[in-house]
Amino acid sequence: MSPPDFRCPIIIPARYASTRFPGKPLHRMAGKPLVQHVWERCCRAALASAVVIATDDDRIAEAARGFGAEVAMTRADHPSGTDRLAEVAAARPEATHFLNVQGDEPLINPALLDSMMAALRDTPGLPMITAASPLAEGPEIDNPNIVKVVLTTNGDALYFSRSRIPFPRNPPALPCHRHLGVYGYSREFLLRFVAWPPSPLERTESLEQLRALENGARLRVVLTTDESPGVDTPEQARAVEALLSRPPH
């Protein structure tokens, strides 16, 4: 039976400073700031108790309030979006869980977000959840910017890597999965996670989620056929803008 007090806000960390794409959250795409597209998609998730843009920048905050978003102002010295999320979590004691959606995911599927929140709600003791999609054979499999994940038989993460995993030593090759950078946490686990120091594998691969696995945490992976490409560069912004004209999911 689902817990009656399940409350899961979606938090969208958005920072102005970016080495590859300064001012990215406010970059206009299809007539709106990038972060507004993300916020509008998240607002369509039925299980979200709130949708909050978390930022340390007044320009982003002003734009977000202008299109009707709730804004949480956070410190400027957070090393990651997860740390920014934890600051917001500390100020929202009513929330039992949190979903972290990056502010550069304008094509994120609301149905995927609902699937992740439903799993958090309906799986007692589940500390953390993320998502992955099929990755077809091709050059992206060997691209270190495309993070791959291997799963256990019950759908939990076994390992994440920038390398190709699993390596197809013997045919037939097992399917490869692309990790999607959206996460959900129980309140207790989120606050415990950010208190842990970066782990050896995390530092080696530069993948924060490996900290959870190295500390023995269970990390459920929801599979989806949606790729929801993010925006890391101005070139990607142009490609994603063309996709925004398609009918919504």
C-alpha cells in the first residue's frame, strides 16, 4: 500500500556560470528560456508535489518568477547540483522524497518522471532512483561523454561508466543502456549522500552516482525508450530547438 504522506517536489538546479555555455538556463529556444521548457515539462508530472527552480543567480530567479515558477535561492559555492538540491531539501521538511531534473533537459518526459516517483512511493526503503534508455550499436557507445549503465536482474544499477559496458567478449552481445541524468532520492538518503566524501570510483570516472554504489546503496534504474537529449553547448541548443516543435508526449 502506498504511503499516504508521500510528497515529492521536483527540483531543477539552474546555474548561470558554465564553461561551455555561459548563461545556458536563459538561452532562448522556441521563444522561451531553456529553463522554462524544463519547468513546463516537469509541471506536467502528476505526482510532483511542487516544481522548484533552485539557483544562486538573480537573473535566473527573476526570469523564473516572470513565467510563474517557484524559486529557491541557494548558495553559490555548491560543487554539484546534488548539493544544491540538499540545501533546498533542508528547507522543505514536509517533503519525503525529491526528484532532481537538470535545468538543461527541455525534452524530459513527464511520464518518465511519474514512473520514477511512483517507484519511490511504492518501493519501501528505496533510497535512490535514476533512468536509462537503450543505446544502439554505433560510435556513441565508445563516446566518453555518453554514460553507460549495467543492471542487475532486478533492475538496479550494477555499475556506471564512461567506457563501453558490458564489453562484448562473447556473442551475442548484451544490450547497452545510456544513463539519463535524472535522479530521485528519499530525504534521508539524500542528506546522507551529500555528507559522504567523493569516492575513489567517482573521482576516477567523474560520475557522482558511483558514490552511492561504492557505499553499498541500492540504485533502481527505470528503463525508458525516451532519450530526452540535454543541452550542453550552443550547437546542441540548435539541434534540440528543432525537436521542441514536435507535439509533446
